[in-house]
Amino acid sequence: MTEPKRMIADVQWTGGLRFTAGKPDGPRLLIDADGVTAPSPLVTLLIAGATCAGADVVAILEKKRIKLKRFQIEAGGNRKEDYPRRFTEIWMRFSLAGEGLTRLAAQQAVDLSVQKYCSVMNSLNPDIVVTTEIVIES
């Protein structure tokens, strides 16, 4: 049996509701709980889910020998009004263009990512409704 892969994040307070974060001795990013000088923690969660899914989609489509020309993900969510004001729904719109790209290939790649491979999305509470939309651009 293999050991679980352990990950560590280092978070440093920089004043107000701002923090820098990253792997110890690794690259840093700024997070602002007010969302004024940097993305807020919840926007950062949406970014993490979208980039995780996006990386999977790119890798899956590359294995299918599809050459992406453009790829954009818009992510959003609906939150509870009461505390904790967590996400109850998350949606992602995948806009793609590429040589040899079909709607079926894009849909398969997105479904595989969001439902099976994306560690971020699969780490969320399973009662969060996740929906996806595929837009194929020319």
C-alpha cells in the first residue's frame, strides 16, 4: 500500500485581510479576503478548480492529437446566504477552439476531468452541484 501524498501550503499574513501563500520556499501568490488587491479565497477556489480541470482537458485533448488554438474557462458559483456562506453550486463554461476539435471530444475531456481526474473539484463537498457548458469556437 502506498503512502498518501502529503502537500503543505505556507500562508503568511501581510496586513489587513491579505496573505501570501504557496509551497514553502516555492512561488507565492497574494490572496485578499476583501477581494480588493488580489482574488478572494472563494475566487481563488474557483480559479483552482478551473485551472485543475483545464490542465486535465488540455492533457486529454493532446492525447487525442487535438491541437488547441484557444482555451478559456469562466467559472462561477452560487453561495448560501447564511454562514458558512459556502458554495452550493459551481458552474464552468469551457470555450475551446482547435484543429480537429469536436463537441464530443471536448465534452468527453471535460466530463473526465470534472468527474474523475480533477483533484480540486473532487475534493469539494459532494453535495455541491457542478455544471459545465462547452462552447466550440471557430
